[in-house]
Amino acid sequence: MFVASLAGIFKYKELPEKYGPFVQYKASIEKKSLNDDDDVAILDIIGTESVHVLLLNTYKDFNQIDEELKAADAKLNHRSKQVLEGYL
């Protein structure tokens, strides 16, 4: 199982350019359109060059995020989990 670490939480309009393709891909898979003020969390998957995108407006609670990460064979490190739980 991989460990995910929070790289940052951004408004879509303020998203660093390097994450744009990942966010667009995630939005297309989930059939979501993004607004400039939508919140996006970027998780770095430690030990890989992969990132995992969370479109935060689509989650009702942290358990949904936890389940999504389990399906991707990843789990959040403790500090990242605390930040996201506080954010939701």
C-alpha cells in the first residue's frame, strides 16, 4: 500500500499549472465541470511520481476519501488526514 501526502489544497483558478492535466482527467472521469472557486486537493503518492486528485466539493465526509484511496491502494499519512478532516 502506498502512502499519500497532501501537496496542497487550491482553488481551481489558483491551481499550479503542473497539476492541471491531472485535475482535468479526474473531472472528466467523474463527469464534473469545474468552477474557478472549486476546491481541489492534490496528494503526492510517496515513492512514485503519481498524484491523486480530490475534487473536494464532491465528498460528504472523510470516509468517502478514505474509500477512494483504498481502491487506489493508498492511504493518507496522519498529518494530511488531519488537515483534510479539518477542511471538510
